[in-house]
Amino acid sequence: MLKKILSISGKPGLYELVSQGKNMLIVESLSEKKRLPAYANEKIISLADIAIFTDEDEVPLKTVFNSIKTKESGKEASISPKSKPEELREYFATILPNFDRNRVYPSDIKKVITWYNLLVAAGKDDFSEEA
């Protein structure tokens, strides 16, 4: 499911891939349900390609989302993305205890929590492995 969910640099929120054109993708905003083109010159990344640094290795974003989902019983995150950096790190440590505190910044944690909340609000909260 996360393969079709995209983050587009310079545009807020998350987008779902709808179709593909010649030099662009047609995407739909998860929050506003508006369709718009995403061009090849924009930095577009699939959430399936994102991983979080840990002390040993990297953990795929879907694993982190599943941990948050388990902790929050399928509801939105109990912490605000606008919380203080120390609070964000404490919360993230309950989700992923061995995350690399030197390479995972509070801004990264804010983004993960914001994305998780957007996905849950849009009903796209099945983070299991795809066939």
C-alpha cells in the first residue's frame, strides 16, 4: 500500500498515485482529494522507499507505522507533531527503541507522525507487506 503513497518535495501532505502520463504522474491529495499533476522535475518519493536509521541497520517506514498503530490501537498518534524535540524523541523511543539519535532528527520524527496521522485519517492504515 505504501508504494502508491507519495511525498512530493515542496508540497504539503501526502499523495496517492492515480495514473501515469508521459512526463508526469497524476496524484490525488489524501487530505483534500484533489487531483493534480506531479512532474518529473519534482522530487517525488514513495513511502515504501523510506527507512529510519537505527543503531544496527535501517528499519522500513511501514514497520515504524505498524509500531505506532499498535501503540495507539489504530488511532491517530497521541503526541502532536508540534511537541518539543525532547518529547518527540521520548515518544519515538517507545516506538523504535534503538533509533539512531544522531541521524534521526526531530524534524524527521515530526514528519513520520504527521504522515501516520494523515494515513490513518484517510483510512490508508494497512501497513502490512504487499503481495
